[in-house]
Amino acid sequence: MIELDCLEQVDGGKNDHDLVLFALSTCPHCRNARNFLDNNDVAYRFVYLDKLEGDEQKQVLDEASKFNPRRSFPTLVIDDDEVLVGFTEADWRTKLL
């Protein structure tokens, strides 16, 4: 399980997976990803990398890079095992709903 102090928790009725979303606050694809999770009542944790600074930002970017070496956003880590990069609703729907 990814443990970072800066992760924000969003509660939802569907919590059968540990989901961590690495995102940027200014990214429209990241916003669509969060809206999808929220609209489908999915529990997840997230962090906006562009809202972090210094060592904390580096630590989170290093963690995200383990799952997505290209460092593109959004990156959704599912149960520390699977990764969805970018937001394509059909792919997210298949994996999460």
C-alpha cells in the first residue's frame, strides 16, 4: 500500500480496491479522472503534484515513477499492482466498475 503523508482521502461506497491517483491540479484529464471516481462513488486517495514543493514533491514523483516511468498524468495505481495512465473512461469503467 502506498503510504505518503500528502495523500488526501476521498470516501466512497465502492472501496474494494486501494486506489491512488497521481494528478496535476491544472490538468483537464486529471479533472475528468477525479470526476469519474466521484460520480461513481469510488473511494480513492490522491495528490496533486504541482501543489507540492521541494523534497515532498520529489518523494511523490519518485513514488509515481515506480508505476509510470514516463511521469504522465493522471496515473491511477490499483492495489499497488495495476496502473491506468491517462484517462479513457471505457478503460476506467472496465477496471473499476
